[in-house]
Amino acid sequence: MTPVIGISGNLLTDAVPGTISTTKAYVGNAYIEAVTENHGIPFVIPITEVGLVPYFVDKIDGLILSGGQDVSPLFYGQSEVEESTASLLERDQFELALVKEALKQNKAIFAICRGMQLLNVALGGSLVQNIAELNTFTHMQNMPVHEATHPIYTIEGTQTAKLLSKRADVNSFHHQSIDRLGTGLVASAYAEDGTIEAVELADRPNVIGVQWHPEMMQFTDQKMKQLFHFFIKNATSEFVMKKRVSNL
């Protein structure tokens, strides 16, 4: 049975050229390609009624939390700083419910960029709203998306280290980062300036998060493809597949 991988969607609120639509639900095509390349079936989850979250999660085997806007600081008890970009409250509320339900149903989670930050907030953590004030190099690159701009260093003994070895070179498109870790999360990789670049959930090997965008690099870097392979392999674990069969 081929695993169904839910991908959290975003909302385009500008007019869509060539159509009469003023809003559209979407995900970046690189996420879809990463899933199909690793033998999964992509399923885009639109931002909609929170009450539908249990239904969506029940129908998938794994969840990718995609990148996008800043997570509103309202959800980790802070006021917005001047450097913050626009957040989308309805997306935050929907995806926080999505994370909690996926954890409840023991679904595999791969949290990417904003997704890793959202996972942290869902577990009670907080964010640095403007890392430019703290760090020695930029985390918002001007180079092509598939090119790496800085190294990250993994923590020995973590799942991230097993997948990426001691070091990996990554792209970077963020101005916020994890500050206080959420309950159960373990930092599994850092940048040279101390920024948390990867996390995993203790005692839950099927939940991982990265601060960079591996979906943009998976065709040029085997380590990035390995992350998706690991995630989808977890989504097709015997326990999960038995649960899906029993629900038929």
C-alpha cells in the first residue's frame, strides 16, 4: 500500500493572474515532487475548518508541515516585533490543531522551516522573532534555492546525525528560529552561530523537523533525499499500515 502524505497548504490572498479567483489554496510544487519521488501519494490539506482536522489526519499516513509566513507570536505569549512579516492567524490555528492531532494519532511528521517553528510552538516552545539581532551571518540567502549557503552540525546519537552524518550543507530562507524548545523536543543540529537547525521528538523517531528547505535540494544532494526517504519509510511502518487496513 502506497503511503498518503498530507502537505499543509497555504493561502494566496492576491489576485490570481488569468483567473477570476482572488484567493487560492496552494503548496509549493517541490513538496509534491519530493513525495512522489520517494514513492508517496501527495495530499494537499487546505486551510479550512478546524473541526475537519481529525478527518484529514485519519486519512493520511504522514504529515509535512510546509514553509511560509511567520507564526504569530500570540501563540507563544509575545508581542510582535517590528521586523516580523505578516502572519496568517487562520493558518496558525488550523496547523496547530493539525500538529496536535497528528501527534495524537501517532502519524509521522516532517516539519520544514516554518513547519519546524510551528511544531515547536505547538509543544509549548517559543521563537526568536528576529535572528539578525543575534547572529553573525544571514539566514536569508540570495542564491538559487537549490544551492547550500552554510553548514549545519548534527548532535551525535540523534536520528539527524544518523541521516546526515556529522555535517551537511543547507540552504537558508528564514529570519526567525527556535528559542525555547517545546516539551519533548531535542535539538539535533545547529548552525555555526548557534541557531537550532533540526529537532526531533524524544521517543518518537517518526517526528523530525529541519529549518532549511530540503525539498528544494533533494535532486542535487543525496542527504536531502535521504530525509524524505526516512520520513516516508516511517509513514509506512507496520503499525501505521495495520491501523489503516483496520479502518477500511
